[in-house]
Amino acid sequence: FIHKKEVGAGEVKSSDEDTMSGLATFKKYVPPFLVAFIGMAGLRSTGDLIMDPEVNQLYFEAVSFVGSDLSKYALGTAMAGV
């Protein structure tokens, strides 16, 4: 919202120092690690879509292991740390 200040006898003037641009507001309320996390998730998803499962069988086996077996222990360790 643009804040208004009264100036003189009934004149209304907008105040530039009270307003922020959209990018500055975004940077103020969204932490940089969240933007990085979303970007890396998009990059990873795009890489998975582009890769051929027959050529990169080892990669898909490693991803499956991390996603199904290792993640249970990683989540348990993270919760114990909290």
C-alpha cells in the first residue's frame, strides 16, 4: 500500500521512503536458503526427466537407495537432534 502524508493545507503527497519495491519486500520475507532449495529441487527434477533410465541405471539405483532405505535413518537422526 502506498502511504500518504498530509502536506500543508490539505495537500496529500505519497511518501517514497515508506514504500518498498516488490523485490525488496520479497527479499525481506523470503530467506535465501528457501529460494536455493526450490531452485535445486527444480534442477534435480529436470535432470531426472532428461536422463535415460537404461543408460544411467547406477544413478537410478543410488537415488532409489537414498530415497527408500537411507532416508529413514537420516530422518530418525534429524529428529533425535531436535
